[in-house]
Amino acid sequence: TSLLILNGPNLNLLGTRQPEVYGATTLAEIEIQCQDKANALGIDLQFEQSNHEGVLVEAIHGARGKFDGIILNAGAYTHTSVALMDAISSADVPVLELHLSNIHARESFRHKSYIAPVAIGQICGLGPAGYLLAIEGMVTYLGEKA
Ligand code: DQA
């Protein structure tokens, strides 16, 4: 099993970015935790971040045939990007939507997700632990699907 964790805009600033909302853990620390989890489960994991919508679109295109699943924290593009939604619809790779914060408890513009209708599910509000739960959830989903 091979998973891609894709992080969108501003998530490179985790640890210093609005810590009252997103916590003090950096993205590099989250990646280490995710790689440890992947090793424990015996799966391959690639961890990426980009601030550019087109780079994220192309990462989703490139996942086809290469990864069994994508865990996507699309950041603010969650709430704006028809392009990401269309890429997911075309990719033939299951996508699990992930957010550190509970987007449904925040500003109303964050309640709308273009990812949700094309995702297998959504994890939000659990902070960095959500990444680890998303890995477990995707592995379980793939196991049940196989
Ligand atoms: C986020 C939630 C988004 O609304 C926000 O734009 C982000 C981070 C989260 O992980 O909680 O950049 O995706």
C-alpha cells in the first residue's frame, strides 16, 4: 500500500501560523509522526506541501496508478477550488479530506467544501492526530475495498 499526503497553501507555516487555531506542531513534525505510523503499518508514504493550486492539481493527476490513496488537506483551496474537485473526480484514486481545525465550527465560508462531494470521507477538528487517524482510516478503507 502506498499513500500520498498532500498539504495545500499556508500549511508550511504550521507551528507559527495562528497557533490558537492550528496548534504549535510544525508540518515537519507531523510528517515525522506520519512516517512513523506508516512504518508501523508497513506501508509507503509520500508527504508533500504546495502553496500552488496547479501543483496540487498535478500531484493528484500524478497519483493515478502510483498511489492507492490520497489524504488531502487542501487548506483554503478546500473552499474555492473547482479545479481540485475536478482533478479528484478524474484521478481514480480515493481521496480522504483532512483538516486540523473543525471547519464547520468556524466562519461560514469554511463550511463549504468542494472536496467533500468527491472524497470518501472527512476528518476535521482533531489537530495533528487527524493525520494519523486519516492514515489508519485510508488503510482500513483500502483493505475493505480490496
Ligand atoms: C485547514 C482549514 C482551512 O479552512 C484553512 O484555510 C487552512 C487549514 C485546516 O487544516 O484546518 O488553511 O485546511
